[in-house]
Amino acid sequence: MNTEGTALPRPADMLVVKDNLHNFGKIPQGRPANTTFEIINSGVTPLKLDNVQASCGCTTPVWSRDPIEPGATAKIVVGYNAYAEGLLPRLLL
């Protein structure tokens, strides 16, 4: 709401991540693990993911470069290679 108490318009372009957190649990060292994040285009125009990055090189996101139509979903498959011990990285959209 703005200062006059009226609702602000909703942005026309919006991507929503269905579940934005995943716990891999215990992964044996040296074994890769994968998970999939679902993204929904809740806007009114097609949107395209040009860049998805992880916070370290042990995590590799894979996604389609095709536009996501309004109301449609897309997936980002995230692979984590547990080569070294440590904390899990973050994925940046």
C-alpha cells in the first residue's frame, strides 16, 4: 500500500520459485546429487532466464534459455558435487 492507503499495482513481470530451498541431507563425499526447482511466470509477458549462478563451482544450474510464457512453468536442475567437505552453496537467480 502507498501512503494514501490504496493498493499499489502488481508488477507485470514476476517469476515465482515454487520451493526456494532444498536440503540434500547427508551426501557421501565425492558423489553428485541433483534437485529441481520449479519457476512459475505469474506475470503477463514472456520472461527469459539469461543468467543463473551458484555461489561456488561445486554447484551447477542447468535451465532452458527459452522464454517462459505467462502462467507457464520452467525448471532449473541443480547439480551438487560433494567432492570436498563443507557447507552447501546458494543458488542466485
